[in-house]
Amino acid sequence: MTFSNIAGVLPSADKVRFERMLFRATRGNCYVRFSALSGKAVDAFGNHIPKVCFIIFYKSTAIEAKIKRICDAFSANRYDLSNLNRPAELDRQQQDNHREMTEAKQVLDKNTETRLRLCVEVAKNLEEWLWIVRREKSMYHTLNLFKNDVASNLLRGRGWVLTESVGKARSALKRAHIAMNLPPTAMMEKVPEKWPTPPTHFTTNKYTYAFQEFVNTYGIPRYREANPALFTAATFPFLFGVMYGDVGHGGVLALAGLDMILTEKVLEKRDTAEGTRDLYSARYMLFGMGCMGVYAGLIYNDYFSLGLNLFGSTYVYPNFQGGTKAQSLCEYGDEKCVYPFGVDPVWKTSANELLFFNSMKMKMSVILGITQMIFGICLRGINAVYFRSNLDFVSEFLPMIIFAGSLFGYMVLLIFIKWGIDWNARMQLGSCNYDQSGNPAACNLGTSKSCYSSLGKVCTAASTLKDTCSLGYGGTGQGCQPPNLITTLINIALKPGSVDEPMFAGQGALQSVILLVAFACVPWLLLLKPLYLKQTHKPVEVHGSTGSDNPLLAGEDHGHANPHGSADAHGGGGDHGHGGDDHGHGGEFNFGEIVIHQAIETIEFVLGMVSNTASYLRLWALSLAHTELASVFWEKAMLSMIETNNPVLIFMGYAVFACVTFGVLLAMDVLECFLHALRLHWVEFQNKFYKADGYRFQPFDFKAILSKTTLGE
């Protein structure tokens, strides 16, 4: 008795289901055996495929038909094993199979070689083809924005052109006509109508690009509005340096920026990562920030928290024991005692170092902040003058500059007055140590019951400054005692006309006048503009049904069809925006809305001047934090190890010092000072004048279009 058989190969995952199907279809009247194949089974891509081979024994034609259908359903490859008992035929079949496989491999290798050759040839031109397609698509996309004229035989487009590019555009049209041997059928002319505000464009260089992008992130400037980036390019690195002032740390940052400047050719490589490109775009900014950090560090006399004895010192210590008081080498007020640049290094060893630097940096922060804010208000006035907006100049700029100058400018003036007074001489005038002949410091209340004041009157230890000071400026100090400026400024509003510690005669009366002027500016800023607009408003009858006063949006109803603006190539025609907010123009006049808007503007400005001035104290706070952190890192990581005189510990201490300095002061603190300097420009400076409601000029530029085209698209 003989049995028929069917052999084949199928995936290992189908083994169980295949066996179950055979059993059910043949009702157990077949015998199947499986065997796993070796790892030689691969697909067309060379990946290993887990497969098993099987052989089925049966004895029925009907069963054979069922088995074949099941094999086809599972996509199993079937093989004929009838010649297993005939070795000669089996060898011949193996040879035929080997020959066919060899021929098939040769064909496949030839096809692979042909494909590779074609791919290499295509790769040479693929990018060029991609550029051609992108260029053609961009041109047709732009041409689709053109409109047919009435005769339908001419395309008309309207758009903006840079003033300096008008000649280039006309020359390009002329060259195109000559190259194609065509009559001058295309022309470019300036449209005389008045169009909306043109787009804004600024030509930047390697240095100003990063600053312009910062300003654009906040908002695009109005057309011909004062561009904050021009001033930010100078003040941003400087304010960063004020917060980051340290010769060592700033020098490291400057060297990093200089390295990127010297290796800027990396931007020419097409495979440069986007993050690297963004970092390199700010290379000049980082270099400037580092240089300003070095400059401020020289002023603070900070080099990794250590003082630099660059010009010697005007103080000496009799001995180096703790608590010893330094002695000055010259008299107070002597110009020879003025340190050539920065701070005398002796302050780094004094017990009141923190008090001295806090006072200096806090006053410096207030002066810088108020100066920058008043300059921003002046730019608001320049905008109003340039746009011929007399209403904005009178109703906004004048009350703002008077308010800021009267209160906050007076604050800066008091700081300089206090710095300029010889308080040793002033306090001597209020001292009770004169003898009867009027000689100062010739009498001592410790040995005498009474002495004389500078007024020539008898005084005792119970005498007050009111009794002894000869200046007579009023208050409790009479001008002979240095004032607390914060208390003086607070009392301008809380105690009008009263000054406890005046610095000059008539200070109380002057502060009363300043307060009245500042109060008068508030209703001036609040009411003048709304009342003027209400008085001069004339109702306008609207004709037509377009519902828009914008001729560009009116489309063909006005004989114009262009969604992108007019062809004012010189950017000079029409109403190009104003420094104000254009309330009551081109729509229904709403007096209540104007009053509310002006009230918000007034409150924001008045309260903002106070909060913004306090916000500039971050210059002092971050500078203090930077200095103290650097001092702690030096003392705890380096100095304590140096004192051990152990080379291993010193090396370990230096490693810790270098790591924390890089991680905290050269990474985190740089980012922190960067963000705070950015906030001071966006919030405190730019909101004094910057509208930021313009839109960017986006010319048709093949270079910009193709630069965004990559083979990965």
C-alpha cells in the first residue's frame, strides 16, 4: 500500500492554524509532519523569515484537492517529491534549479546595477530639478494673484517694492524683454492712489540681525515707526553686562562669541543643524554681551569674585589683623583720591563691602532705568512729529514726558545731588565741637560740658541739629545730615511740602510744585484727546455697499484687484499710519470707547512708571546674586582647599569650582540675565512708544524660496 504526499513551506506563525485546518478538513485522514528550516530563508530585502517545512501523507483524490486548496489559502509553497526515489532525476532537477537560480541572480544583479546607475545619474540632477519645479510653482502661484483687465488681454498686479529696488526691477524687466526678443509689453508704474500702510522692511547685517529678530518676535514695527532694534543693539548687551558684570565670566562669554565669529563659515554648510544656525545667528550678540560683562566687571572690580589691584589703592591698613580700619592716603574731596576707573580694590576687603556695592548698584539701576524709559517717551514724541500727529504730541507725549521728568527725573537729580555734596563738611556744620573762637573740632563734649556750634551759640550733648546746623534748610536735619532718598521720595506724596532731611534750600516748595505738575498731567493725558476727537468729529455719510474704506479690499468695485497692497514703489504715497490709534476714523465714532481706551492708556502709563522703575532694580538684584554666587563658589570650593596645602585636594577643589562655575554662572546665569534684559526692553522700554502692529515685507525672492527646499521634502 502506498500513500501520496504533498510537501511545502509556510511561515512559522501559521503552523498551528494550518495543522488545525487540515485536521478539520480531512477529518483526521491525513498525516502531517513539520520541521523548522535553518536561518537561510530570507526575503527580497535580505531579512530573515522564520519558516517551517511540512509533508502531508494521504490516500484519496478528494483529500488531495482539499489539501491543495488549504495550502493555497495559507500561501504555502508546494514542492513535488515524486522523484525522491529516482536519484538520477533528482540530481538533474537540482542542477536545473541551480542553473535557474544562477541565471536569476545574474538578472537581479544586472537590474540592481542598472537601478544604481540610474539613481546616481538622477541624483546628480535631482536637486536641480527640485529647484526648477519649486521656482516654476512659485512663479505660477504669484501669477495667479494677478487679475485680467477689462479687455482680458493684459495681466495686472499690485504690490510693494523697496525704494532702492525700483531701478533694479525696471532693469530686470528690460533685460527680460531683450533676452526673449519681445517688445516692451510689461511695465511697472507707481499707482497714484492712497493705499493702506505699507509693509515694514529693515536692511540688517550680521550684527543687527539678531536684535531685529528679537524686536520682530515682540511685534513688527509700523511702517516708518522708530525701530527699537536700532537702540536695542546698543542697550541690550549693556544691560546684560550690568547684571553679569565680571571680568572673568564675561571674558569667557566673549571668547565663545569670538570663536563663533571666526568659525561662521559653518553656516555655509548645508548639513548644519537648525539649532546650530540659530546659535550662530546670535554670535555677535554673544560677543557684545561678553564685552559688556567685562566692562561692567572692571567697574565693579570683579574677576571671578576677586578684586583686581590695577591702579593701586588710596587706602592702607596699619596692620592686617581683623577689624583694623583702613587709613586714607589723602584728604576727603582731593581729586587725587578719585580712582582712575571702577572701584578701589580695598572695598573687596572691607566689612561693609555689601552695603557699599548695594548702594552703588541700586542707584545706578534706577538712573539707567529712568533714563531708558524717558528716552522711550522721547521716541514717542519723535514718532508723533514724524507722522505729523499734533494731537498725539500734545495730548500724549507732552503730559507723559512732563510726568516722568517731574517725578522720576527729579529722583535721578536727587541721587546726583547727594553724590555731589561733601557730607563731611555738611555734618561738621551741624556738629557741636567748635570753640569760642569758631575753630572746628577744637572742643570735645566728652571733656567739656558745653561747646559751640557753627552759629557761635553754646550747645551741649542734648542739642539737636536744629540748634546747631547753620544752613537752616528746614526739617529735622536742616541740611547737615545725609537723607534717606527712599523716604524723601515717598514723602513727596505722603507729606507734600515737608522734607525731614533737605539737601538744599526750598526743597519742600519745589517738591510741592513737582507734585502739582504731576497731578495735572493725569487729567491732561486722560481727557484732552477724547474731548478733542469729540469736538472735531463730523459724521460721514457712507455711499455704496462695500462696507469698507480700504480700496484694496474693495476689489473690482473700485477698479482695483490685488490682495497684497498697492504698487507704491517708493512707499511714500497715502496715509501710512500714525503714532496714535486712529480712533474715530473709518467707522462709527464711539466716544465711550475712546474714553475707556484713553483711561486704560493713562492708568497703564502712570502705574507703569512706578512698577517699571522698580522693575529696573533687577539690574542690581541679579548683579548682587552673580557676585555672591561667584564669591561662595570661590571660598567654599577653591579657597578652603588651597588653605589645606594638599595638591590632591586643591585639584579636586578646582574641579568642583570649574564645574559649578560653568554650570551655574556660565550657563544658567547667562540665560537668566539674558531673559531679564530681554524683558526690560520688551516691557519697560518698548511699551513707551512701540505700537508693534505692522506687518513684514515679504518680497518674491528666489533665494529665500530655494533655501527652504531640501531633498527630504
